[in-house]
Amino acid sequence: MRYFLQLSYFGKNFCGWQRQENAISVQVVLEEKLSILLSDKLEIVGCGRTDAGVHAHEYFAHFDTEKKIASDFLYRLNAILPTDIAVQRIIPVSEQAHARFDATARTYKYFIHTAKNPFIEEQSFFWNKNIDLDKMNRCLQKLLGEHDFSAFEKKGSDNKTSVCVLTTAYWQATESGYVFTITANRFLRNMVRRMTAALLQVGNGTLDEQIVIDAVLEKKALDVRVAVPAKGLFLWMIEYDFLS
């Protein structure tokens, strides 16, 4: 039987979702706890990778087991998981359902605060420069659609293609600062953080918006001088046709 897990995690103490040598990942912790409860060595397939320090407001993964899932299984699983991982649902699905390949859209949010605030420091990036949201959003509108986003891809990535379909992207003001929301069918390694950095430069006038547009539409070089940390980034939502 195949099951989907819907979960969330606070990424500070993890090397990301994906299993890595000599580091603690969310995948490894979940596999360990599930294997204990089911008395069976399990492997979990996630909906995608997240980098070290990135958080997940919503994440999906699947696993297979022939063991019976008891009515109190969700409670027991959360009881032995660390406090920075929480599972909200365990969903029986078809044997063909796949957490990664069946996802139709992924949404990320990047949070920025503009006044020093110790209570959100681990989940937001402190940036106190003035920015022009209209200019940033105008730039993003030119990038919607299917394009090669390799200008924002970390060097050395092994993707077969750098083409993504960007369906939604916008900045908005919040009570504490700003949030960048972006939705696409897939994302490249470091893509959201590099886009965030470039757009902050556009917003404060240190980078011309046309340079960013040309980097995608004309595949021209892009020099981004701002580095935004992982702590402000959340994988926010994953969409599937068969889940509600």
C-alpha cells in the first residue's frame, strides 16, 4: 500500500530534505521514525529537495508498506518526531501516485522584515533598505511563462533542463516587511533565493530591471551581488490533481 505524508518542518537544524552523508536531513529522520513504528525498513520519496536551512510550510512525501496503519498512527509518529517536524496527514493513495512527479505546481514564499525583530529572526531576512515594489512586480510580469531560468541556477547543478513554467510571481507588503510569492511547475537549485536577491537590487535601484529580464529572455549574464539566506525561504504549497 502506498501512503502520502503531508508534513511541515523548520529547516534550521537540517541539511535540507535530501539524505546526505555526515549530515542530518528531514528524509533520514522520517525514515528512521517510520521504520521504528512499522518494524520495517522504509524509504521515503519526497516532492522535491530543499536546501540546508530552508523551511517547509507544506511538504509531501510517499512511502510503501504492507503493514497496517492503525488509527492512532499519526499521533504516535508525531510523538517520536523532533519538535521541528510535524506530520498533518497520512493519506492512502494509488500505487502509481508519486510525490515528486505528480506535483502539478509548487509555491515558495520568501519573507523579509524591515525592523530588527528577535522573534522572527530565524524565519525571515532583515533588509532595511527602501525598495520599489511596483518596479519589482513589473519586472516579474515579464518573466511569467515558460523560460530557461539558468541565470538563477546554482553552478554545477545536474538538471537535464533549466526550463520552468512560471505561473505566479509577485511581491507584497506585510505588517513586518515584505513577502515574495512565486509558483511554478518546478524550480532549479537556489533559483528562488537568487531571484529574490536580484529583485531586491532592482527594487533599491542598484540593478536595472531590463538586465534581469534579458538574463532570462535573452540568456544574458547576470551579476547578483546580494546573497539572501536560506532562513527566509519557505516551500509553501504543493499541488496535486488528486488531493484536496
